[in-house]
Amino acid sequence: MIKINTQNTKNFYTQQEYKQMSECALKAHQLLISGTGKGNDFLGWLDLPVELTSDFLQKIKECAHKLASVSEIIVVTGIGGSYLGARAVIEALGNSLIYLQDTKKRPLIIYAGHNISEDYLADLLQLLDRKDYSVVVISKSGTTTEPALAFRILKSHCERKYGKKAAASRIVAITDESKGALLKLAKSEGFSTFIIPDNVGGRFSVLTPVGLLPIAAAGFDIDALVKGAQDMRELCLNPKVDDNIALQYAVVRNLLYKKGFNTEILANYQPTLVYFSEWWKQLYGESEGKEHKGIFPASVTFSSDLHSMGQYIQQGERHLFETMLWVENAGTKVEIPNDPENLDGLNFLTDKSIHQINHKAFLGTTLAHVDGGVPVMHLTIPQLSAYYIGQLIYFYEFACAISGYMINVNPFDQPGVEDYKRNMFALLGKPGYEELEKELQKRL
């Protein structure tokens, strides 16, 4: 199982304060488990791991196999939680240099609809001109601007390349069960569809078809992913703080927040975890960041960022704490060879593995940052496998819900996200936004 170590935070609070915050966490735990807290109409993720049947997972795998059999590339079209969860898992489990590898065994997963860059889309279309591809489009409504724009362009390109009927067989829509523009289009065009449950928000949707279909299409074991989440769920339901690492994490981060540490840095030591950090940032940023509350989520990849952000972490303002994510066992082994000339002075490392050296960097960084006044937590996962990534996903989802309730916000809405959309629509001249457009133009 995943383990947590909070030893290097204990100088920043008292045992009495820990006890009081633990009581707060247990109240939040009760709100969550009983379904009586804010946003309780979006708790479908809570029991999702045990509600996924083998028949349902088999349907996901069959669809993934069908797409993979005709595709060199699968374009996952979505934004926020509609693509970050899948990308986090695929990149965590995949080859760091997959884009330079022969992708014939499994299709390459590429993403669209997560930005409004004309150059990005142009580059993508040029690639798709030369490759066989399919599209997985993800949106509850079908009208979210970024993915809707990208899908309109991709659908048109796919139909020109393959013809309308064949294109429809290459498009899968993951959308609302009963309403929305994408569902209407899917029915009229004959796309295969999967449902996003009404009671699961985007950033909590990794274990729905939103994440499972792309992950399966990329060739990874969704049964193991779900099993990991199931086992972590069982642990998280335990109402004893000493036996529940999600509660321990929520307690410590909120204790530190109360002490003025308002920025949390998720530090990983594996470059394949960069997009896991991006998923984590959305999860916590959207869930906690409201009513002028919440810990700001940031991330770094060590040891790379020790040569850039390391200086600030070591000696900058003392408003941040770190959660270091350590992978205990590497998937491969690369040892340092002996060099008779030893011009670089590194012969003392002969026969040591890169992972052993990385571990000493992890320990050395912890000690340096603690000495610099930074509280540091450790999360250790045994290895980068589908099973343990499933554990990690559910751990963070559960702890995030607890933390949101502890600061008395609704962890499952995101009202502030709508502000930029209204302004953008007005400035683009969307019908119905004329008055707002006049107001905004005066400010520009």
C-alpha cells in the first residue's frame, strides 16, 4: 500500500493542535461518508471503484481494442478533468520517449481541445493527414468552447479523410446520459457512446469511461487500476486517523495552512509523473480555491527543478510546504560504469544504480529543505504500476474532499471558472451577450 510519513512536519505544530485538527477531519469524514455535506449530489466517485462491474470494464476494453486495431493515433478531445486524468495515468505508466518509439503495437494517444492554439491544431492536422486515427471526444454538454472547437475541426477532417460513414465508426463520444449537444450529435451520426455519470464531476472522473477508455486504448490494465482504487477506498473509509493516510494527509496540510503555509508543492522524482502533478493541481485548485480560501497547489520535478526552483524553495518566503512523492522501486536498472581516468570524479558511484542515486537526492533534498524551514511530507508508492496509480488517484480524491469540508467550502463545484467564459463569449460577439460586451470594451 501507499505510505505516508509526516515526521518532518511535526516541529511546526503541537500534539494538541494535531488532536484538534484530527477532530475536524473526522467531522469532515462523517459528512462525506453520510452524504450530508456540501455538493453531496456529486459524490458518485466515492463508491465508483466497487460499482464498476467486470461486464462494464469488458465493454470498455472491447471498444478500446476496436479503436486500437484501426488507429496509429487516438486523439482524446477534452479539457480539464476530461483529459488530465487519462493523461496522468498514461504518461505515468508509459515510456518517457514514446513519441520517438515505434507505436504499431498500441496507438499513440494525443490530446486536443485542451487549448485554443491555432498552431497546435494545425500541427495536429498535418500529422493526422499522414496517420490512421480515431477520436474520443469527452464533454457532458458538448458546448465547452475548447473541446467543441477542436472536435468540430477533427470531425470535419475525419469525414474528409475516411468518408462520413467510416468516420462515424472511428469516433466515440463520452457524454451525458440524457441531454446535451454532444449526445444529440452522437445519436444522429451513429457514434459509439459511453456515459459520464451525472453525480461525478470532471476532476473526479478518472475511473469513469472518461479515463478508462483512453487508458485501456493505450494498452494499460484498467482492471488493476480499479483494484488499486478499491483497496484504497476500503482504507479511506476507516474513521480512525491513525489508520487512514488520507485523513492524516488532510490533517497535516490543514494544520500547516492554519500556520500560514498557504502553498503546497507536490514534488516528484520521476518525469513521467509530470501530468499526474497537473491532474493533482486541478483537483485541489478547483476543489479548494473558492471564497478566498484554499492552499495553492504547485508542482516541481526533482532533481531537474532543484536547479531552478530549488533556490526559492530553500531560501525564499516561508509560505510553502512540500509533499514529496517517491516511487520505491524503479521499473528498470541502469548502473554507473567504472571510468579508469575518472576525470569527473564519479568513480565512487561505480556499480550504483541511477535509482539508488536518485533516492539519496530525495533524502538529501528533504533534509536541506527541512533545515531551510520547509515542512516536508513523504508519500511513498511501491512502484509505478496501474494498481498503485489507482491507489494514488483515490487517495488524493478522498483527501481532497475531506480538506474541502475542513475549510468549509463545497469541494465539488467551480463557480469561478464560468467568469472567463462569459467574458470570452461577449468579446466574441455571441448572441445574448451584447450588454456585457459593451461593458468589457470600455475596460480594454
